[in-house]
Amino acid sequence: MKAIAKQLGLPETATEAEITAALVKQAADLATAQGLAKMSAKHTAFMSNDKAKMPKGGKDAFASMSADERDAHMDSNPIQKDEDDDMEKMIQKGDAFRTPTGAILTKKDFGSEAGFVFAKGQAADNANLTAAVAKAADDRLLGEFTKRAEPLTYIGKADEIGQLLFSVSKSDTTGKLAPAIELVLKAANDKVAKGGLFTEFGKGTDTGTGGSAQALLKAKAAEIKKGDTTGRMTDAVAYQKAADADPELWQRVRAEEKQAA
């Protein structure tokens, strides 16, 4: 008994019942393996599918069936296909389409091929129109943020700040950030209107009477604005143009800011 237990991978102290159970399992495993070896590819695929319904006794019972018995079982218990996958395949093949509301319509939903083709075209046109309207609204909002960001150009370019504000606005699903954005923009615009933003900017450094980088940059901005023939250029835009034209001077301004902070 000890030798048998050892061959079965059991401890020498295994009881007769434990040895018998191990022998039965070994025989069942062998029978299943032999059944799998004899099974055709379609039977093996069916048995390996998680959605396949097995007969009473599970996979062992299926493997022990004859080929004809397996065929009969498979015919009586077809694997249920995923309806969503089928619909997606139909859409890819052009046999179905998704409406702007998310509904999926197939050729069977229409009385004729012409009706299906017309409805499919209409759905595509509606989807394109919806996308175009949404893009136009986004472009308009981005333009508004960019224009209103001009008073903040002393910390960056207006289009970059506008894009940032636009992205924050679009991601604001709670609606709590929008009021905060409005307050920042309004405060910046009010300061520019009162002439306070540029007089306060860089406080603690030379404000223009000496040779500070900020004084030089403000002087350049004044020249740029003076040369504007339209008469519509704001101080913020002129300052940004001066900074863009002389990156080295702009870096010196930033360094002065850090020292004053």
C-alpha cells in the first residue's frame, strides 16, 4: 500500500480510502485525455467555450460521448452569440447603422433596400451636422476665452491661457469651476481697465525709472503700441509682443520677479 501511495503522489500514511479516490481520479483523467485526443476540432472548440452548455456530468461526460452523440448535443444546445458583437459586425459590414440617439437599425427594420440606404444617409448627415454644431460652439467658446485672456498675457500667451481656460471649462462636469473662471477673468479685465495691472506687476523692482529688465520691456511695449496703426492694440497685447520679440529680456524679467517674490 505504501508503494502504491508513493506512485500516486500520496504520503505513505494515506488511508485505503484516499488511495482508492486517487486511483478513481487518475482513471477519470486518463479517460478524459483519451476522449479529448479522439475528439474532432469542432468538438474540442465547443467543450473549451465558456458559453457552451455541457451535459450532466460536465466535460468528462461530453468527452466520453461518441462523435454522433456530441453532434446531437451541440445541435440541441447551440452556443449563444453575443448580440452586441453581432450588431457591431453588421455595422462594419454596412448592414446596420447607429442613429445619433444611439439606436441601431438594420435592413430588416425597413421595407426596402432604398429605404434603408436613405435612412442610413440621413443618420450620417445628422451625425455630421451635430458634430459640426458642437465644434462651432467649442471654437466660439475658445475664441471668447482667448480674447478675455489678453489681460493675463504677462503670465503667458493669450491663446495658451485661453486653451487652458477652455479645457477646464469643458471638463467642469459639476459646474463649480465656471464661476471661479469668470471671477478671475473679470478681476483681470477690471484691473486693466483701471490701469492697475501693469503698475502693480513687478512691484518691488525698478518700475521704469532705472535700467530694470521690466522697465526696458515696458518701454519696448510702449513703442510697439505707439506704432499700431489701428489704434486698437491693448497694453497686454503690446507687452506680449515685446516679450515674444525679445525672449532674453523676457527671461530677465522673470528672474527679477523671482528675486522680488
